[in-house]
Amino acid sequence: MNPLISIIIPVYNIEKHIGKCIKSCIHQTYTNTEIIIINDGSTDNSLHIINSFISKDKRIKTITKKNEGLLAARVTGITTAKGLYILHVDGDDFLPFNAIELLYKKAQATNALYVKGAATHINENGSFISSLSISEPNNFLNDIITKHYWSICGCLIHKSLYNNFSINTSLSIGEDLITTLYLLSQKRCVTSYTNESVYMYVYHKNSMTNKPTKNNRKYFILIQEIDKIINKKFFEEKIQNNLKHLIIQYILTEINLD
């Protein structure tokens, strides 16, 4: 029997999108899943929509908590998950119908603990915007950093990689970058990649990716976290240098916001 895979979906005031996201998880060709939805203190109709699905599918579990941000919501989901693998999905995005099957087959074929796939960006009307993919699988992490393609959404992650997971939950930008660096810094982390699109990013006016932040402290916390990773010297020199360039970019961004 195929192993249980835990899908973790953080939700905060996305009533227009959460229904489509949940449906895409329910109707996967890979069916041995649990769907953990973290309602992060939503004040709109999101929770009502989530509850309407619970009676239809026993795989869905809901946790409602006070609003503490995306990273804290994900950590809640990770500690709750019972699956052998974890898949993160943001509640305003969705999965192609065979995404989990594609990722799991790649994990099985390569003995990978971390499998990433291509992703597609669309607008609210479904029109294509762009796509993201890895062009250098043998230079996996370096390719992710240089392309800024470090999102953990749509990645199949062996839960054991989250053992002893410790992260600054006050991070509110760059959460995926720091999480990815933590996961891939582990020597036993075998990575793999599929060219198939396994994730659909939906751009809308309230998307986090569309919102520049003017809070300089957020950049300062992120810079500190990247610097900690550099100082631990987990990665080869080329990657360390690319991380240093990222810090420079974020410092310049912070200066421009002043």
C-alpha cells in the first residue's frame, strides 16, 4: 500500500480561493492522503467553506488557531501530520490532478527525501503568466537560489527531514528560503526533480507574492537568518557566495524602502 502523505494548507482570509484549493487536493490520483487545514484566525468566510468539505471527505482535518502568520501555521501542521511525506500547499493556489502521484513516483524511483517539480503561474482568470523549473538538477540548490525558486509549496518532503526542526517563526518574508536551506543542509537529504508541472500559483491582488513590504524589521530578521546559515558553513563555497549576494539584495531593498 502507498504511504500516507500529509497535505498542509495554511488559510487566512482567502474565501475566494480556498474551495478550489481543497477540491484539487481531494481529487488527486494519489488518494492515500490526509488534508490538514490550518485556519490561522480568518475573519472572513474561509472557515465556513472549509467546514462544508469536512462532511464530504473524512481525510480533511481542521485546526483553528489565533493569527500568528504563515510559518507558525505550517509548523502547527507539521507537528500534527501523520504522513511519511509532507506536501505544503498555500490556500490560494491549487494542484494539478496528478501532482502527488508524479512526485511520489519520482521519490520512489530515486530514493529522494525531497522532490521538487516545475510550477505554473496563472492569474485569477486562469491565464498563463510564466513557469518555473530547474535547469540544472545536478546543481539543485544553486539553481534554486539563483532563480529565487525556493518555495516549499509543491515539494514532496520526507517528514524525517523535519526532525528537530527549529526556525524563527517571527519570519514573515523569506520563510520558504530559510525552510528550504534548513531541509537541504542535512547531509542525508537526497534530492530529485521532475519537469512536470506539479503546482499552480494563482496571482491576485491580495497574494503575498504581490505585496511588497515596507517593514524594514522583516528584512532585518531575514538577513540575520541567512547570515546564521552562512556562518554554519553547511554548503559549498559557490552556494555560500550566492547567499551573501542575497543578503546584499535584501539590504539594498531595505535601503530603498527608507
